[in-house]
Amino acid sequence: MLDKILFLLCLASALADERCMPDTPHGFQVRLSIKTALGDEAYVWNENEMFLFRASLAFAMRNHMNGQQFEVSNIIVCNETMRVSFWFIVTSPLDTSQLIDQENVEAAIRQSRNRINSAFLLTDKTLEFVDILPTLATLYTHPTPPWLIVFGVVMGAVGAGIIIMLVSSVVQKKRKTNGKPQDKDDDEETRVKTVENGDAHDGVHNMSFSEDERFTKM
Amino acid sequence: ILEREERPKWDNKAQYLLTCIGFAVGLGNVWRFPYLCQIYGGGAFLIPYLIALVFEGLPLLYLELAIGQRLRLGSVGVWNSISPLLGGLGIASSIVSLLVSLFYNTILAWVLWYFFHSFQNPLPWSSCPLNVNRTGYNVECEKSTPVDYFWYRETLNITDDIEISGSLQWWMVLCLVSAWFIVYICAIKGIDSIGKAVYVTSTFPYLVLTIFLIYALTLPGATDGLVYLFTPEWSTLLNPQVWLDAATQIFFSLSVAFGGLIAFSSYNTERNNCERDAVLVGVINSATSLYASIPVFSILGFKANNAFLSCINENILALTNEFEMPDQNITVDNYDHWVNYLNQTYPDQFSKVPLNDGCDRQKFLDESVSGTGLAFIAFTEAVIAMPGSQVWAILFFVMLFSLGLSSMFGNMEGVLTPIRDLKVLPKWLPDEIFTAIVFILCCAVALIFALGSGNYWVEVFNSYVGSVPLLIIALFELIGVIYIRGMKTFSDDIYFMTGRRPNIFWKACWMVISPLLLLVVFIFYVAVQARKHPTYPAWNPDYVDFPKTETKSYPDWVFAIIVLLCSVPVIPIPLVAIYRLIRRIMRRSSHHADSNPYNNYAFEG
């Protein structure tokens, strides 16, 4: 009896090993780059981590195929390397001799990719499912583009500035024309005074009637 | 009582100096000089550059500032005063200033666009947008880079040929109008407002450059960039092209022959030491170029380092995956050792690995960029990799905007001051409205640069308006002041203004060295340009070698426009001279006829 059970177990495990192999048409290869992602805080890959992986994959399968109770034993892993890469296949919970096809597995992983990544503190790049492209994150589109807001603020300020300056210059001119008749007499006197002082800084020196030197030689 | 016209004047000397420095120091100091240093053997380029500054730049600068301050008129008035035959020179300067303003402000509009977009997290040029059905990234963006895509597609929406004009890009029109508005508010009251604006626009770039200098020097890879920049390659000095480029760079960098410097110095008091001003402005301009090239090259070194690291890391990943080695066994440091070992031990397997052979630090450093490529592609890419990207982007674009704005003041004053001095305007038209009208007209014409092919047109204007006409104008300026007005009269002018006559160095430069240099530069420049049919790089997504730009040659009608752009500014010089000559001859002949008192026409047959 014991021999038969042993033989069946060996057969079963042998069968399982046979189906899980590199380039299997039913499974995928996984590559983890833990050191690249976490640097000094990298954890060591051991059997417990593998158990977590199989559990999270079972979780993904459960989410995708509603009703079917996948267990950790349904996820079969093989060809583990030092890279930390391995192949896996998924067996159906109802009949362990049947494998779940690739499309379903892929869809399940796609659906729960984020959760699987978070379980290992990794990203789409560092937890790589070979041949499964990550779904691209859509960038957040703002209802009003931010650049228009900045543009509005800047142009509002500049426009207000222009209006203020134009209005102030108009007001200044009005004040000048109102105050001019009174100031004219004062201006004439001051102008005469400056000419008398010989201070001709604001005038144009007419060179044609003067000799070379501005001041007569001693 | 004489009706004295109040010519506006500077509030203080500092305003005048800051305005001149701001006019001279522009975008070219940041994105053209470092590029020239890079391609012409680093530190060795400084020699022809400084020689050109001393023998060509400073004399021209001194000449313009002196003549403007002495005759107290804008460029048109100054040349009319020296000789009526030279009147066309001022008109030529004004036309060049006008044409340059048009495309220069477009560059400022681009800077504004990037500035507005720097307030987002993440920066919009850091990643590609998704394609229509969200299955992958946009094809054009994937083949090139997100930074290229943002510049060519989202900013310019560039067409693939200059003949295809495309449509007006509404966002570009908005930015263009904003740029013209901002220049207007600073120039609204002439030098009263410009003088105050330059306190900020001329000093702020130095602050930002210093901040960038300190930060950039802390970035990894910065020292590689600096070593690369300043290592002199003395053999480049034997190449005449280097000397030519040094002379043209100094010439365009100092913004002479635009008429703007003459306008600014005409608002000075009469007794102002313009010799010291000229030397100060010239030296500060060159010093700024040098100072700016340090952070620019630190950042380019950082960028090259990043490119190198990502290239190596790709290779490391490929090797690690193929040989199933533990993660991070191969690092950047032991990469070469591992490559050798694996190649020797497992040659067959090794040859299957797709390795990128081009991971060479030197190759990434050799990628030289200048102009808009430096600011909007290289720099924006570097900024993404810096922590706190938004801050650096905002600082950088505000700095570029200040640099360009202060140059725009000079350009526009070179147009406005002569018109004001000609007194062709009705008295009832306030100055502000006149300025507004000019600005609105300029903005309307500049809308061609907001088309899909706008960037190509900016290149056309940049290469042909801002080059040959300026050389011709500067040559005529030298001849006009030194030979037509006379060295003696000009020395008297300077003695009047500064209290001493120009020394032998200035005289030698003005009379012989500078005109000779300019003539040589002009001849070589035209010869180099005329040698080949002009081409331009087009961004064509359907090109075979995309993302490389496709070199297309200008169609004939564009070539005709180029010829027009080179010749229209300089045509007034001979035209006005001929016109005045004819008038003088006719007046003399009619004067002769009238002055004979014995000629009684009544009895002639």
C-alpha cells in the first residue's frame, strides 16, 4: 500500500515537474531584481518569500476567476536560479492534472499586478513577468491645464500694470496742463537764472562758432 | 526765449550701465559661447575670442557710445548729422533692429511657454503621452525622446518642411502676445521705465547663474564636463574658421550696429566718461559668457554622465538576465571586468546578448548643442534628473527670459528712438500710444513665427538678418565716423566729453585694425555662406533615420526671401546717398543758374 502511494506521489510530482519547465506554453518566467529596487534594504530571497509569491499568485487567480478556490499548492514553481528568476505554472483547483491556459493567467496577473508588486515592495520593472507588458498608467489630466492658470495670473498682472501706467500718465498730463499757466512765470525766471549762471549742461554746445578749446587759453 | 526740448535722460549712471550691459548680455552668452568653446578646443578658444574683443569689439563699442553721447540723437539722426549722405546708415540699423526684434521675441515666447509649464508635477516633458487606444506610448515620442517630443510636437507642432506652413498654433499666439505685452509694459515710458526694469532684468540672471553654478558643481559628472570644456586643444588655433567664429561671436555678442547703443548713450549727460563705459560693458559681456559656460558645462557633464550610466545599466541588465547571475553582481565599476570574463568563458552565449556598444562617456560629452537645442532639449532633460526639478526649471526659464528681455529693450529702442527723433509724429499722439502702435504692428507680423513652420523661419531670420547686414553697417559706421567726420573732429568730441583725447591704441584700432578685421570677417563669412546651397534641419517623423533631423535645402522662394533679408536692410545706405547726391547736384546747378546776376533770361532765344 505504502509503495503504491509512494509511487503515485513520485509520479504526480514527476508529472508536475515535467509540465513546469523553461519555455513552457502554459506558464511564465518571473525575474526579480530586489537589490536594484531596494539597495541596502533588500531582503534575502528564501523559501518564505517564494511561499508569499505563490500565495499572492493564488490570490490573483482567485480574483480573476471568480468562484474557483485556488490554493498555494496550485502554483507550481521550477527552475529557480540565483538571479532570482523562475518559471511557474498554475493548475486548476478542481483538477490538478489540468493547467490554466496562458491567457487567463496573464489576465489575472494584469488585474492584480499592483497588489503583487506591493507585496514585495517592487515595481513593474523590478518584478518582471517576462512577456506580460505592464498596463501603462494614464497620466492625470487636469480639468484646466495648469499652464493656462499661470498664464492668466501673469498676463492679468501685466495687463493691470499697463492700464495703471497709461492712466497715471494721462492723469499726470492733465495735472500739468492745469498747473502750467501758473508755473510759466516761475519757469522763465529760473531759466534766465540758469543761463546767467553759465550752467549750460542741458544745452547743445555749438561747436561751429567756438574754437578748439572750450576755455580760452591762459 | 528758446524752446528747449527736454531729451529724456537716465536717472543715474547705474541705470545706463545696466541697460547697456543688459542689451549686450543676451541669450547668446548662455547658449552660443559655451558651444563655441566646446567645438573649438575648450580653453584654446579664449585666445582668438579675447583678441577679437580687444581689437574689434571694444573699439566698435567705444565708437558707438561716444558718437551717440556726443550728437545726442538716435541712430538716424546721428548719421544724418555726420553727413547727409550717410543718412541711410541709421535707417539700415533701424530696419535690422526691427527684423531682429520680430524673431527674438518669438524665442522669448517659447521661454514663456516652458516657464508656464514648469509649474506641474511631474514636468510635462519627462514622460511620453499614451497613444490613442492606450496600448502604448505615442509612436513619435517613443522613437525620439519625451523632451524632443514636447519641444517639436507639443510646443511648436512643427511641420516637416518650411514650405508647409501649417496653421496658427493658438497656444503659441497666446505666448507671443504675452511676450510682446511684457516688453511693452517695460518700454512704455521709454528709458524712464526701461531704466527701472533693468535693475531686475540685468541683475537677476547673475543671481540665477551663481545659484546654478554652485548647485551644478555638486552634481555627479560635473567635473567631467568642466574638464572637457576647458582642456585646451591648441591645434584648433590653426583653423581659420575658429578665428572667424571668434570675431563674429564677439561682434554679435556686443550688439553693435543695431543702433540701440547709440540710442542709449544719446540719453546721457554730455560729459560722461564713455571710454570707461565701453571698456566696462565689453569686459563684463565677455566675463558673463565665461561665467555662464561653467554651470552650462557642469550640467552638460551631468547629463552625459546620466546617459552613460543608463546605457551601462541596460547592458548590465541584459547580461544579468542572460547568465542568470544574482542581481547587482555586475555593477558599473566591475562591468568591464565581467565583460571580459564572460566573453572568454562563454563566448557563444555572450555573443547572443544584445549589448549597446556605444556606451562611451566621451561620446556623450561630444554631443554638442547650441541655441534652442541647448535650452529646450538638453537642459530640460538634465532638469528632470535633478531633485526638485520644478524649482530649477522655473529659475532657468526666468533667467532666460530676463536675458532676452533686456536685449529686447535695446532692439526696440533702436527702432523707436530714431522715429521719435525724426519728429514725423503728430504732436497730439502721446508717446505711449505711439509705442503701442509699433508693438501691435510688430506682434501682428511676428505671428508668422507662430505657424507650424515658425521655427524654420526663426532660423532663417537668425542666420541671415542678424549677420551680414550688421557687418556691413558696422564697417560703414567706422568709415563714417573716422574718415567722413574725421579723426580730428572725433578726437575733439571725445576730448569735449571725457577731458582727454583717445590714445594711440584707439586711434590705431579705429583707423586700421578694426576696419581691416571687419572686412576680412565679412569676406570670409560671405564666402563660407555662399559656398553651399543653404540647408536646414527638418523634423520629419516619416524620415528614414528619424529621430535624426532631415537635412533639406531651402526652396527657391525661401532663398529669394533670404536674399531680400540680407539686402533690404543695407539698401538704404546707397539709396539715401545717391538720393542726397542727386539733390545736392540739382540744387547746385539751380543755384549756379540763379546766382549769375547778368543772366537775363528774358533776352535769350
